[in-house]
Amino acid sequence: MKKAKRILVALKTLDHAVELTDFACRLGARGANLLLVHVIELLEPTPLSAEVPDLEALANKIIGTAERVANRSGMKVSRLVLRAHYAGEALIHEIKDKKVELAVVGYHHRAMIAEMLLGTTARHLARHAPCHLLIAVPPRA
């Protein structure tokens, strides 16, 4: 695979911010476009316009941390905070809309009830992403 020119980094937690952004920067072409994305995932009955200041503050902290890592890479960096009921679908939409060549996502070993019923975001992207996908799986503790 040649070095990607349009890369999306899906950031769920602060732990992911440094590691996933670093992976993306090493895999991308010089001067590539790097899109840092955090999805504020709201439960189905919750309107997407609902005020969630704590989640918005966390999203900005996560993106800001990743942005500091990315700014050292020589890539063009942009940031995006989305609101969605299902993060996987929101990310697929952005991947298609921005013609992303590589998506970088993290995975955690904690199974949550919603993930047991709906599946993980990483699994959704693996099934539906129209681009290369790097899923970073940390070692089990």
C-alpha cells in the first residue's frame, strides 16, 4: 500500500489520542490531510441537539491532544466532533464524504451491553469501510 494522502483517525478516548494519531502520521504521505474525529454517541431516544457540555468538553480535550501530536508531522490537520446515535455509521459517512484512503481506529477489550447487541464501531467499519482500515488492538493486561 502506498502512503495515504487522506486519513481519518477515529478517537474515542484520551488514551487513543496519542497512539492512534502517531500511527496515522507514520503511515501517511508527507503533506497528507489528517482528519481527527471524535463522535459523541448519544442513546437512541436522545435528540442529537441535546446539550451535553461534559461530553463536548471531553471531545475537545481528546481532539486537542491528538492535534498536538499531529501538528509535529507536517500533515494538514483538521478536526471534527460529530454527534450520532451510532458512531460506526457516522464515521462511514465521513469516510465516504471525504474520500478517505485510510481510517485508523482503536479497539478496547471491554464488552459493553450496547456493543454486545449492536457490535463495536471497529467491527462496523471493518464490514463497511470503502478504504483501508487499521484497527489498533492493545495487548490484554
